[in-house]
Amino acid sequence: MFGSAKRLAANYRREGGYYLIELRLSEARRLFNSFDPAPFLEKDLDNEAESYIVDTVKEFPLEAPLKLLIHLPESEHGSRESESIPEAVRHYFDYRAHHAAMNLRFLMQQGRASLAIGLLFLFGCIVARQALAGGNGVVGEIVGEGLLICGWVAMWRPIQIYLYDWWPIQRMRRIYEKIHAMPIELRKIGS
């Protein structure tokens, strides 16, 4: 591990080769968004719980072995709701990974369309510049340079998409997939 990862790892308990992401809940249903009318297994996670889990996973390298450990009171442990938590959490992060993959596909489609439009516009600007190159002196030179600049500015969006915009979405997809695949364990508080 790198130096910063070693320091980070010191902040988390480790058990059986896994770094633990721990949540303590007073009730199983507190893990989920109370306003979501969906059946329990399809409910969205509470925003704070999701942020905590995702932010913690982001702190570690993707290869780090992590386990989600959820502590519940004895009265909640073993209930139908609590027993379905691992499946519900996996379902939620599978949905989030799928949604990120869809966003990435949409962005790449947008990038292809932007690239085609940008290249056509750049080509048109170069052709117009060449047409003006024969005369008009300084004014023609200024207009020609302006056309060239406009053509390259039209290439800004596809370049941004292909160089910068795609990789944060891809990283989030990989984080969601990691959480989906992580072991999830329920324990009684105090265990």
C-alpha cells in the first residue's frame, strides 16, 4: 500500500483480511429512505448512509478488501427486514452501477455526435479560411484566423468529453460495483 493508504487503513478496524465499514443503526429501516414508497428490497438508501458508504470506499484503493458491517440492536437482529438488508444494499448499488454505466454510454454517444459536428464545423471553417486567403489583406487575414479559432473552439466539447468527463463516471461505476460485490454482515450491537 502507498503511504497515505497505510495511514488511512489505521483509521479502520480490520477483521479476517477485510477493512470494515461499520454502521450502527437503532432500527433496520433507518438505513433506507423513509419517503421511498418502494417495497423494502427496492428502497433507496438513506442519503447519509449512502454518502458514508461511498465516501469510505472512495478513501481506499479499489483493490482493498472491504466489508460492510451493520450493527443492529438485539430486538432488530434476525427480523425479516434486517435479514433482507444485505440483498437490499446490493440491489441498490447494482442499480447505481447500472445507472452510472447508462450515463457513461450516453456521454460517449454525446461525445461522438459532438465530435462529428465539431469536425464538420472545423472543416467548414478551414475551407472558408482557404477561400479568403487569396485577398482582402489584413481584414482577410483577421477573418481567416477568426474562422480557424472558431473551428478549433467547436472541438472543445468533444475533447473535454474524451479527455476529462468520462473517467469520473467510470470511477463511480467501479465504486458502486465494488460495494455491490462487498461482503455485508449484520451483527448485534455489542458483538
